Amino acid sequence: MRAAHWDRRLFHAVATRHWPGADPFLPRLSHAANHGLLWFGTAAGIAALGGSPRARRAAMRGVASLALASATINTVGKRSVRRARPVLDAVPLMRQLKRQPFTTSFPSGHSASAAAFATGVAMESKAWGAVVAPVALAVALSRVYTGAHYPSDVLAGAALGVGAAFAVRALVPTRERLPLPGRTHAEAPALPGGKDLVVVVNRSAGATTVLPGGAETGAALVRDALPLAHVVECAPDEIDAALEQAADGCRALGIMGGDGTVNRAASVAARRGLPLAVFPGGTLNHFAHDLGVETVHDTCRALASGDAVRVDLCRFTPGPEGASEGHFINTFSLGVYPELVRIRERWAPRIGSWPAGVLAALRTLRGDHPLEAEFHGARRPLWLLFAGNCLYQRIGPAPGRRRSLADGLLDVRVVHGGSGPGLRLLLAALAGPLSRSPFHAAVRLRQLRISGLAPGTPFAYDGEVSEAAGELVLEKKPEALVVYRPVSSDATSAAVPPVVVGLTPTPMST
């Protein structure tokens, strides 16, 4: 066949051509890509050096795309075409791999992994994609250069790798492809350069991330970006007092920190009638990300133009530590999760956040006695009660993002008590946000009353843990908070309308 003839001619041309500097480099690069090790290391470097949510998403998407491409090649691709490897007579000995592959030649698994990883990274971050692409191209070239594959093997593998990245995006859309969160426009003063803005910075903000621009602290990052703003840096136990003082002399209140810190600022801003500027700077920044704010630069753009939206707050009474009320901007939970948070916080300073989280999950899910509470006059056991501020949507196999931050609803989900809490929680996660099953129930409400709790029952809200006094009431405060949010470049699409349901709740029964 003519195609096979040209394939062999091109292979021979590459094999016999002298490439200055390539002899010591390309064989080593090809070896480094064995079993995806090169790309796993690259993903770790992107996540660590990038320091931003976009960089971490790019690394994760690259690895997911690589995994799908590798699985496809090894289970289907290699078995569909039984093509022998090229004859190495024309390939100089110093170029040949020390260990020759024993699988069939078509398609190239290394090329598929390289293309999948580079494409996946580029879908989330064009900048990191531009860094990775030349390395991926060099790996693909190395497979012909070392005599491991024919050029057509490499092209077919690369095509499969690109297809795998697009398949992953179809399952888990990139953030740019997700609908913009529903929003209600709000009037807020334009504060270019941060004039008349007071920003309270949690001193630990940015401690777990690499800050852009070489800034050593979150406060320094904000000062560089907003030279006219008044920036107050304080310890976590000083934040409440700093927020109250800042609210007395500003036109807008700013906060930098994680979700727990933003929660405290949101309560003050809503009570004082001030717009809130959120600067993500904690380990977790779910509220900021759902709002569409990922960097300090995003918030600065919104401040300069005065672009803001109204979002819902949720109130629970009584509040934490004897207060009359408390608020949450993301989630509220009872059951296994508060205990998990407590164990994780206890061990995190010693062994790190992720190992502590795994240890906490293992210890918590060994529990034998579910929590008991009363809903709608019926007392029942449960392993977990979750209440979200607005409806959480799926991103891939699990719920993770809100399409509206002002839908007027509580997203309430219950995992019923019984044997096997771990299995019940897993099945509930896979079942979907509004499914009915013997393990799981979900409903959307505007108010929820939880009675019959034992005094001292722990509950968690936005990553903080407190104790209940016997009864809790959760209710929505629709559009109670004004938050600065930039208009993204593709924000011309219409906002997603909130789902409207009746006031009568669906009973959460088995």
C-alpha cells in the first residue's frame, strides 16, 4: 500500500538523519515518559508552582485525560491492530532504547499519553498548555527517533490522546464551558485602586499557596494590586473585631481568606449594608469560585468597574457559641461531617491536611451509632444532613458547583441511618442531588426546623464547627448580600434562571 510505503520512508528518513543534540536527549526523554511518570511529575510541578485554582485544575485534567487515553490504548488500541515494531537496522545504536517494547506497535501509547496530557492542561490553562506542548511534541518525536514506532503509530496515538481529553471535558466540563451562575445585578460604588475600601486579611491567607508576583503574604499581594486601599492584617482570633472596626469607615468591605473567614465578613457586610469584596486566599475558596472570582485580579476588575451581584445568605438559629444567630454562605451539616472536621483539624498540624482528612474519614465512618433528630414531627436516625446555600449541581460524578447563588432555596440532603455508613454515603453521592432511595433523600426548602438534638451535638458550617443546644432552624435570606464580581469576557450569555418550587416541602422519608 502507498500509505505504508510512505510511512516506512518517513521512518527511515528520521532514523538516518542526524539531529544535533538529540542523541543524548530524546532517548532519555522517551524513557522518562514510561508509565506516565514524566507527566505525573509535570502535573505535580504545575500544581505546586502555579499555586492557583486554574493551575491545579489544569494538572488534574491533564492526569485524567492521560488515564483515559492510557486505558483506551491498552485495552482496545493495542489489540485492534497487530502491527510489528519497526526493524532497527537503520537506527544508530546510541539512539535505541535500552529496553525494547514488547507490545504491538500501533498505536503509540507514549504519544497518546503526551497528547492527552498536553490537551487536557491546555483546556484549563493556555499558558501551561504552551509550556507542556513542546515537551509532548518531543516525546512523540522521540518514539520515531528511537525506532520504537512508525510515524503513523505516533499520529494515531496523538489523535486518540486528543480525543480522550475531549471525552473527559464532555464528562467534566471546564469552568469556562459551564453556565455562568445566575445573578441579580446590584448597585455598588466603583472603587478604582481600592479607594475607600478596607480589606481585612487573615494572616494565614496564602500560607498554603504560591502567591503570584512574588508576594510573600496575602496582605502584600492586595497592597500591590490596590495601592489606595487600607489593608488590615490580623490573626484569625482578631478578625471579628477588625471587621467591625473596618465597617465603620469604608464604602465597601474587603476580606481575604478561606470560606470560614469570608463567612464572618459576609455576616458583617450584610448587617451593615456594605458591599463585600472577596479576595480568595485560603486553602478552600468555594464561595469565591462559585461566584466567578479566582484571583485577586478578578476582584480588582470588579472594584474598578463597580460590577456587583446580589447573593443569598442562610441563617441558622441559635448561632454558634451562644450567639442569637449565625450564617453560612456554602454549606451546613450534621452527623459524620462535623466529627470528620474535628479529627482533621486535630491531626492536620502534625501530618498535613490531606493525610489528616483521610485518617478522619476512616475513623469517622467506623462509627456504629447514627445521629437522631426530628423532622416534620418524626424522629429518625441519620448519618448525615447536608444543607447547601442554593442548589448544588453535578460536575462529573459528584455535586460540586452552584449555577445560581440567589435561587432562594436550601439544598437539603439526608443520608438515613442504618448499617454501613460508608456505603450509604457513597451511594448517596452517586445517586444525584434530587434522587430518592432507601439510603438518601433530598428536597429544596426555604426553611428547615431540626428538633430533638442532644445538647452538645456538633454541627459544621463553612468549615467551622460548633455545638447545638437542642433545636436548630435554618432559613434563607434571599439576596441579602451584595458582592463584587467581574463581568467575564463571555458573560453576554443570559443568567441561569433560578428553579422555583412551592413552599410545601417534600417529606424526607424512606
